[in-house]
Amino acid sequence: MVDNSTDLNLFELLGASEESSEQVLTLYIPNKNKNGEEIRNMNRWIRDAQKVLTSIGGGSTSMPPADGTWLNPESKDIIREKTTMMYTFIDPESFEENIGLLREYLHTFGRETDQGEVVFEFDGKFYRIRKYDQ
């Protein structure tokens, strides 16, 4: 096990640039709406999210859809869905420059695909959006 308190210089030892990234932004993109109906054009939503994340971190990684569930608080139905998780390690300047683009994507996805909530994770915290911009 590597002890982080040592003076191990991974930049030098591995030839990496000294510009490391520490904060991760993860989007959760479900394939169903709040009533359990499949979303059309999922490829479009995935591509759009990848563009946003790439603008924020210089690239993105998408995981294969995972089995997920969501409890609809109105109907009390458990919605079973396939959720694509995608993430980027952010560049702080690019994150600030593109925060409006991220907000627009998240709110448009929520509104146009009839989501009960849109969720994302940033820097170890989980966020929920339940009211969408017009």
C-alpha cells in the first residue's frame, strides 16, 4: 500500500504533467421518465452530456447503463431504469466558464424527458434538481 504522506513524486516518476485534477463531476442519465416510460432519443441526451462534460474537464467517460431504481414520490411506484453514469475530472476554470451550459443541459433534460428529478454528484456530494427552468 502506498502511503500518501511520503515524498513520492508521481509527476516525476511517471512523467505526468503537474496539472492534476481532484474534483469529479458525475451525471446520472436514466432511460425512463418519472412514470416509467422509455425516453426516446437517448443517444442524443448521452452525446449532449458528453459534450458538456468534455467542455468542463477536457474529456468524459461513460459507463455502460446500470440497473437502477427511483421511487416516484407522487405515485409511490418504484421505477426500474437503466442509468448511464458519466463523469469528468473538472478543470476549475472550464467548470466556472461552462456552469451555465451544465445548468441548461440538466434542466432541459429534466423538463423535456419528464423527470421527477435530475441528479448529479460533485466533489463527493449528491445533488437533486426537482424544479426545472423554463
